[in-house]
Amino acid sequence: MKRIQLLILLVAISGQIIAQEIAQWRGPSRNGTYHETGLLKEWPDNGPTLLWHYDQLGPGHGSAAVTNEVVYITGTEGDQGFVLALNHSGEELWKAYYGPEWIDSYPGVRTTPLVVDDHLYLMSGFGKVYGMKTSDGSTVWMLDMFKDLDGKNIRWGVTENLAISGDKIFITAGGETNNVVAVNKNDGSLIWSNKGMGEKSAYCSPAVITHDGRQFFVTQTESYIMGFDVDNGEMLWTHPQPNKYYVHANTPMYFDGQLYVVSGYGKGGVMLQLNEDGSEVTELWRDENLDNRFGGTVMLNGRIWGAGDFTRKWVCLDWSTGEELHSSKFIKKGTIILADGMLYCYGEDGQVALVEPSVEEGFKVINSFEVPMGSAQHWAHIVIHNKRLYVRHGEALMVYDISL
């Protein structure tokens, strides 16, 4: 009996060692859903309690990447980008400059760090991909998409919140030869490359999905949605999704064999059905009412929730049919996440709203508060970790207690 108990203990310990701690764009599954419970179902009149804030991030739109020990966030000082590490009291642990950052139209760092155990990864607006140590921010490797891979920059600076599977970091370089690539997370070396459709990148932060026990990498370039085999980089299918300005800044969302992809500027969303082995897709429906540009969408109980761009309203769609079930204009269009059965909506007017997704009423607003600090656009996606709400507005990061 003692030998059996010891074996069980060793297996449990080894499982903990193998398991990775990952903090990334839009939560553990990159779909805007945070698996937290015990959160407030109603806020005080002036909003939840502000625990601390940090006000020296400089211009930028990247969200926080939060682990059990550290808060990582990107910022801009002058023309230089940096990564900042804070403890959970808001005290600075280290600050590491990595190189030039985008300071033209809508200036500031664009991306959220991808944190995997003791390393983090990010892409600059000038196409440089960095692998860094989480202990001090020192650069382990750097890959220049434009010089090393024949990639090209785009109108508002390349913007991709990096995705990972195993040892592979996926990058949409946008080159004619190296269009989509996978590189080794340890040294940045090329694992595979695919020509894709030969188009430039389109601000898309990709998805890694598992369908029928097989992993796929899904992203968008200027006019196409594309699906790749994670292991060898084979392009399995494409589907047209052109829009004005070639902006497709949302992460594709997968559920139960279907893939929802949405773009702004009036284009709207498309639902694709994957065949049994994921080698083909079929279009099921299209919708223009929820033409989300870069605020993301979430899925709950067979419904899609998010904000329209040209339509300028918050919309609820039926996942199966694309039918508009509800719409509202309770705050300006913006970003959305989901936790503990509630929607957290962050409008471009600086309002953060706690919303109950009601079958009968749609967006049932419980209450809201106005972000008190920061400047420029309210574009960064909000984050929830360990019953805390992380809101970035330009140079300011605000952290709120949303526990019961």
C-alpha cells in the first residue's frame, strides 16, 4: 500500500513539473473566458475597490499578462519599448527595454506578453519577435520578421499576440515565401514555414484549436482565413474574408467543431463548420450586425456576445444560426470578456460595465464605473486573475478587487 501511495505521489509531482504556467492574450484559451468563480455579481455605486495603480507605462494598448507571482505588461518610453514586471502589490520588480517601438499613428506598444514558465515572448510594431527571461527581462533570442523571413510591415504596425503549442511559437510574418512560420520557443530557430496565400499580415492574434484530437493553427491575412497543421505547417484550407483596410484583429473562436471569425469595418462574422478530420471547412452563415473590429467576442450558452464597429451597438447572436437575438447601446462599443457567468464590457468612452447575459433581456447592465486614470484610446482588453480586474488605459494600469 505504501508503495502504491508513493507511486501516486510521484506521478502527481511529475505532472505538476510538466504542466506549464501560461499567461496570454484573452485568457487561458484565448477566447475571452476566464475560469474564475466567487466574483461580485454587483459592484458598489462607484465601482469595485481600486487596490493599486501604476502610472508610468507610457503610450500603449497591450494588456497585462498575469501569473500567480508577477504582473507583466509592456510600455513605451520615447521610441523604445519595454517590458515591466510588477508584484501583486504594484511594486516594480524589473524593467527591460527591448528596442524601438511604434510611435506613429496611435503610438505605443501593441501587444501583450505571452508568458510560458520562465520565459516571455512578444512582437514589436516593427516586426521583431523577442524571447526573454521572466527573471530579469534579458533577451535570449530575437528574430527580425522583415530581415530574417521576408515579411512586410503594415499600415499601423504589425500587431500579433503570439500563440504557442508545445515548443512552437507561431508567427504570421506576411512574407511571400515565409508567410506563416513556427519557431522554436527556446532559440527562435525555424521549425516550419508555409507560403500561405502570400498576403501581408492583418493584425490577427491567432488561435490554436484542438479538433477531433488534432491541433490546428488558425489565423488571418489580408483577405483569407487559413488553417494549418500545427505539427508540420501544412495549409489545410482557406476561406475568403476580405474587408476595408485589411484589418482582422480578432482571434478566431472554436466550439464543438465550428469556428467563428469576425472582422470590423462593416464586414461582420462568418461561421465555419470543420469536417471530421479538420481538413476542410464549410460556411454555415454570415452576419453583418456584429462587425467587431478588435474588441473580441465571447460565447456563452449558445450565444455570441460582442460590440459592432459600424453598427455601434452591442449585439447578441445565436451561435447556430447567426440570428440577432438582442442589441443595446448601454456604453460605446469596446472590448468584452466573460467570467463567472457575467460579461465585463469596456467601452471606448472609458466605462467598464458589469453585465448579466440574460436570455430574455440580452445585455442586462448591473452597474458600471468610469476609468479614472490614463489617456488616449480605451483599447486594451481587460484581464481577470485571482479575483482581480486589470484595466489598462494608456500609461496607467489599474487593479480592482472583484471578489465576493
